[in-house]
Amino acid sequence: MAKSKTKKSLRRLKYIEVEGIDKQYLDACLLVNLDLEQLCDAFEDEKQLLAKTNLTVLKLKKREVTKQELIREVSPHISSNYLLYNFFANLNYKVLQMLEEQFTDFHSLSLEEKTDYLYELVQEEEMGYSTYINWLRFHEQLHHRILEVFQLYGEKFEEETGIQLPPSFNVKREEKKEEKEDALYKELTNIIRLLTNVRDRAKNESFKEQYEEKQKEVEQLHKQLSAVTDQLNSKENQLAKQMKEAAKLAKKLEVEQQKVIQKQKEAGQLGQEVGKLRGQVEELTKKNKALQQEVENKSRQMSKLTKEIEEWSENRWKLEKAKIQQTYEERVAQLEETIQQLQSQLEKSLQEFEQERNHYENELDILRRKVDIYEQMMNDQQNEKRQESDTAALINQKEEDPKSDEWFDSLFGDLPVNEPEKI
């Protein structure tokens, strides 16, 4: 675990920025070469930094995080934590020093020659692109070449860090087919080369206990390599993921090589392990080719079956379409017949209604005439009753007032009396 005392005791290196390239991308390259265990150990004590991310101390201690997620979350905050930056910068600086020592006459080359030589190693996949970017970052006069590396290896950077590079980088995203097919073999061959270098550097020392610990780690790497081989039994599209896993193993072995060189562990029997691993690599290569052939056969069978299913579906659809068309036509004929029947019934009903209406209108006229006659009769009866009432009143008055009668007779006695006709 990278404790704060260890970080403070390291050589103090200046924080190096590169014009035109975000600090996050550069600092992520410092973390790519470390495995998940080392990264979790380095960050689990940085509570203030973790508070700025979606990570927690408990999550790191339980290893409930992927390497890509961890790098993506913490890389934006490395520049604001000098102790962390200095810790990772020192680790990578020592790695670069040890790499330079492995190459014969490397120090006799000019800076441009060193740059071209290391770039060839990156192209041959004998050196990681992120290690090369770190080397360029430590040489200010070579900063202009960093963007070119991101353009060529940006897709791999995004896969390993989970960080998306901006469109302005113009990342080259096309992979050659041959590189895809041979990537796993090259990565595994690189493992053998790294282990051989470890054996040559450490065979003259005698730290047996530490060697046994590293031997266990190598056995664990064997298991991880077997796990990568098992994953090849699934589908063709998983091949890319397995190559990434092999690349992770290669980087982990590179880190282990650095530790072994620093501590000068005894590795007398490491050659035998390398021989066994070489045999396993050859066997894995054969299995890989066999699996690729099997995937191709399955793909051809799947294409044939898909074509048969499409033909069967098309024929069935035609039959269903014909049935639907026939049913539709029959239904339309039925509806037309029903409409004609309804129209006939409607016309008949309208005629009957018209006859009924005329009948009721005639009866209504007769009834009106009867009402008029009845009203006339009632009016006549009322007039007769009024006349009888007036006559009776005059008779009564005459009987009560004989003088008035005499006076009346004197005036109108010579006129004839009109009596109402009796009905």
C-alpha cells in the first residue's frame, strides 16, 4: 500500500503539462501500466480525492471496481494532488530507466534516435504505447509527438482507461485484420520475452522467500492465462475481449519484472516455468486457430439456417396474405349485400311512414272540422241562454214595477213584441 510517508519520501518531480492535451489523458497513462491491486492500494487512503468521484474507500478495499472505472474516475484529479502525481511519476520514471538499461548502446544515441527506436518498439508491440507517452512527456522537446501516439493508439487507450478522447484528436479507429488475428499470439510471446528478461536479471541473487512469492504470482498468472483461454470457447466477437485480457496480463508481468529487478530476487527455476509457459502458448495458439475455424463453420451454418428461415417465413406470409385477401373480399361482398338490404328496408319504411303521415293528416283535418262545429254549437247555446236570461229579467222587473210598465207601454205599447224562437 502506498502510504503517505512513502509518497513524501520520493524524489520530487515537476508536474509536466503538454500544450493541447488535457492533463487527464496524460495522467491516465501513468496509471495504465499498474494492475488493479496496486491502484486500489494507492487510492484507498485518498479520502478527499475519492469524495470528488463516484468511488468509496470500501469499494476499493473490496475491489468492487474495474481498472477502467478507477482510472476514469481518478485521472481528472491527479493534477490537483501532487503527492499522488509524484508517486506515480516516480514509478514510471524508474520503469523507463530500467527499460533504457535493457537496450544495448541506448545511451549513445541522440534524442531523436532514441525516440525513433522506442517508437519502433511500440509498433512491434514490444513496448506499451502508454510507456512511450510517459517517456515523451518527461522530455519537453518531444511533446509535439504525443498527439500522434494518441491518434494511432487512441482506441486502445479508450478501452484500457474508459476515457473517451475528443474528436479533435482524430483517433485512428480502423484495425487491420492480421493484427486482430495475431494479437493474442504476440501478447503471449511478449510474456515469454519478459519472463526471460526477468530470469536473466535475477538468476544471480538468492532471495528465496521472495522468489517463492513471485513464483506463486506467476502461477496465478498461469491461471489467469487459462481463464483467457477458456473464454475463447464462446463466440467470435469475444476474441477482442480476450486479447485485451492478454494485454493486461502482459502489463502485469511487466510490473512484476520491475519489482524483481529492484529487489534482485533469485529466479533459478524460472527458466523451467518459461519453458512450460512456452508450451502452453503453443497449445493455446493451436486451440485458438481451431476455435476460429469452428466459429467460421458455425457462422456458415447460421447463415444457411437464416436463409431457410427467411424463405419459409416469406412463403408463409404469402399464404397468410392470400387468406387475408380472400376473407377481406368475402367480407366486403357480405357488407355490400347487407347495405343493399338495409337500403330496401329503408325505402319501404319511408313509404309506409309517408302513408301513415297522410292518414293521420286526413284524420286531423276531420277532427278539426268536428271541433269547429262543436264550438259553433256551444256558442249558439250560450247566446240562447243569454237571451232567455234577459227576457226573464225584463218580465220580473215588469211585475215588480207596474208604473214603469205603464210608462213603458205608453211609449212602446204600439210596437210588436219579438219573442225568441224556441228550439
